Amino acid sequence: MTAKGNKTSRMQAIEQGLPRYFTGIPCKHGHVTERFVVNWKCVGCDLVSREKKRVKLLKVKLFKELTLQKELENFCLENSLTLISRKQASETGSKYYFTGKKCKYGHIAKRLVTTRYCIDCHRLDAQSRREKKRNKKIKLNEQNFKKLKISMEKYCFENGLKILTLEEAKKQNLIRYFSGVKCAQGHLAERYTRSNSCCECEKLKTRKMARKHREKRSEYMLNWRKLNQDKTRNGWKNWYKNNAENVKRYRQLNSEKYLYYRWVRIARILQATLKEVNPDEIKAIYAERKKISEQTGIIHHVDHIVPLRGKNVCGLHVPWNMQIIPGVMNQSKGTKFDEWS
């Protein structure tokens, strides 16, 4: 430093290691003050420029504060909020307070009086915790699913099933899928993809409802089938074509059931046959049926005019109670009998 009265040149100040020097010559702005050795700048000019910068920064700060205040007012109007301190909120017994200041993560939102915690941060924390829990559950489910596949491998092979998740079944557009887990009622069966409900439970519910409204249901179905005969017939044909392999597999798995039905039918025929009837007469009718089928190319059946197992009356397995009719007509007739022919 040099005394203000002592005049020194810049070279002398550099040699003496001084930061400033004084020449006594005024600067272009008329300041007669010391100058900086580094940049020849007048100290007076430096003070003036610093003051200008300070005033400019202050104006910018004030402008920002005003804009923030306006934004905050608009935000409060839009979200129906009022500025209230934590102390005022606790005195009034309010759960939240709003200062209008950002939290450390930049959220402008209400805060909890108890914890001073921003509600947006609280919501995001809860969401992240839920996601962690969900991911943990998914991981655990995957591990359990792998174990289940290994344990149910034999059962699936025997019943022609494959263990799938609901998501996999939806991707493959399946109507039903097998999860390998028992339902609440203890059924180890397939589930419907749409409702995730057990097929066996749904079957039992349907049967229960059918028993409850038997008369009403049977009347409705009879009327519907009369009005939609072609639709019913084609529907059954298409279903059988599409599910031929499943039907075949089901019959193989339940062969004893079909064998039982066959022997019941044979026993019923034997019971309905009179001893006086000549068996050759019955054989002739069946031979005639075969001949007609070959000639016409249409499958014919030997039908009992009065059914062997009718609802109101049961017929006999005798020649005068037998007629040759097309197979389609016989199937549609079933065990119905309206009047004596």
C-alpha cells in the first residue's frame, strides 16, 4: 500500500510488491485515487462498478420475489389454499399448514403439522414403499411358482394340464387356465381367465341356480331351442369338431363311466323285451335300417315310438314299438313322447 500523497509509478509498485499504486493523475471519469497494479483500474471506478452491479442484482432479486409472489397467489387461488404458519395451524387444530416455500425436493405443497413433512414427499415415499413391497411379492411368487411347477409335474402329466399364471393365460387369449393352487373351497381345478374364479365352483353355482329355478329354466330353454333349432344343432356340431380331442381324452380317462352307461342301456333293453317276441323279427328291423342307410346315404336309427325311459310312460323293446327314422330326427326327439301313434 502507498500513502495517498506519495506518488509512485506502476513499475516501482511491482518492484516493491504492492497491490496498488498512486500516480496523482485523474482517470477518464475524473477520480484521483489509487490504481490496481494488476489491471491499471482506478479504485474509484471499481467501487462505482461494484455498486452498479449490487443495485442491478438487487433489482433482479426484487423482480424474482415479486413474480414468485404473484405465482404463489395464483397457485393458492387455483388450489384453494391459504398461507398459514405451522404455529397458527397448531393453534387452530389444523392437520396441515402451507407456507408457500419449496421443500428440499422442490415441491410447493401443504405440510404436516406433526412432522413438517411435505405431503407430496409423503405420497412419493408411500408409493416407493408400495413398489418395493410389490416387487418383493412378485419375486416371492416367482419362486413359489417354480416350486409349485416341480411339485405338480406328475399331476399335470396325468391330467393333460399345464401350470400357467393369469398374465400368461391372458397373453395367450385362453378362456381357462390351470394355476395348480386350490381354491377357497378346496377344488384343484382350472380357473376362468376373465374372472379368475374356479371352474368347479362356477359349475356348482350353476347347478344350484338350475335346481332352484328348474321349471322356469326348462320352459325358457324349450322355447329358445324351438326358435333356434338350426343354431342349436350347428352349435353342438361346431363344438364337437373344435373339442374332438378333448372329448376323446375325457372318454379315455372316464371309460368306466361310459361302460356303465352301456351296460345300463343293455339291461334296460333286456328288461323291456318280452319273452314271447321272436328275436329274428327285431334283427330284421335292424337289417332294414342298415339297408336304408346304405341306399339313401343318410344315417338312420331304430327308434322306440314310446321311449324305453320316458318321463310319464315307458315303452317296450318289441317290433310294434319300433320305427326306422333319420338319425337327426331321433336325436332331436330324445326321450320325449307326446301322443300314441
